[in-house]
Amino acid sequence: SSKEAAKASSPYYDYVIMDEASQALLGMFEATIRLGKKVLWIGDQSQLPPIVQAEEKEINHRKALPLIQGMKTICDTFAFPSLMLNQTFRLSNRAAKFTSCFYGQNLIAAKHQPENYFYQSIPTELHFLFHRDGGPYWLKIPMPVGEKSPLESISFVSKLVKELHNADKSL
């Protein structure tokens, strides 16, 4: 689309819809404007920005962060009409409550039936990781800065995934 946008003298689509806009570089937003008479950006500036292969110090040196974090830049700089959906259909009540801290305490779980996220068949030493109502658990595992292969962390996560898979093959 960037090649088409570069040669477009005026928008030739009625609508351009960009999904997962939090993953878009700032230039991609301009491309949608060049291509569409009306644009709709669907995304969440509180989610992960695009993944780039530049070192953080190089990004800071070039002051490129606003270009990389396109959705955040758009949201922080302009007053486009927006709409926030405040119900999550994927998270449990407890998980929605914790996640809501990133959204001004406005996120709620659409489903209110209790769910059981406890896996009886996993080893007892892993039971502490799973709250019956779902949601996060913070586990501190040493990960030295710059360590590309934190073996202790990789080993723990590998063991956990294996045990969960053994407990329930559908996970």
C-alpha cells in the first residue's frame, strides 16, 4: 500500500480500514489518508507498538520514537473522533479488573459467569500460579539485563507449558 500511496495524487478508495493500528508506523497512517476518502483506524495505543530492529539508543538518538509508535503519536497529538470499547470478551472478571488499570478503570468483562482456571492435574508446586478466577500472577524470575538466553526463565516457562499441555491437551 505504501507504493500506491506514494503515487496517489488524490484518494481513490471510499474507505480504508487499518486494523491492529497499534502495530503501525506513523507513515502508515499517512498512507491510509492518501488512499482513502475516509479512514478508520482500529487499534489500542496501550498495546505493543511495532517491533523494530533498531537499538534503543539509536532510536533515542534519532528521536524516532514518535515515528515508530504511530498510534500513540496520533492519539497524543490529534483530536480525531474516537471510541473506546470497554468490554472484553476474552478476559475473566479478575483479569479485566487488573487490565482496567491501563484504561482508567473503564474495562469490564462482558461475561460474568465464574470460570475455573485451576488445573488440578498440574504439579502441586505450580498451583500458586493459577487463581480460580483467572487473571495475572506476577512471578519474579532472574533475567539479567542483556541476557539473550535467560536459561532459568526459559526452563521455568518450558516446564509450565509442558505441564499445562499434559493437564489439558486443548490448551
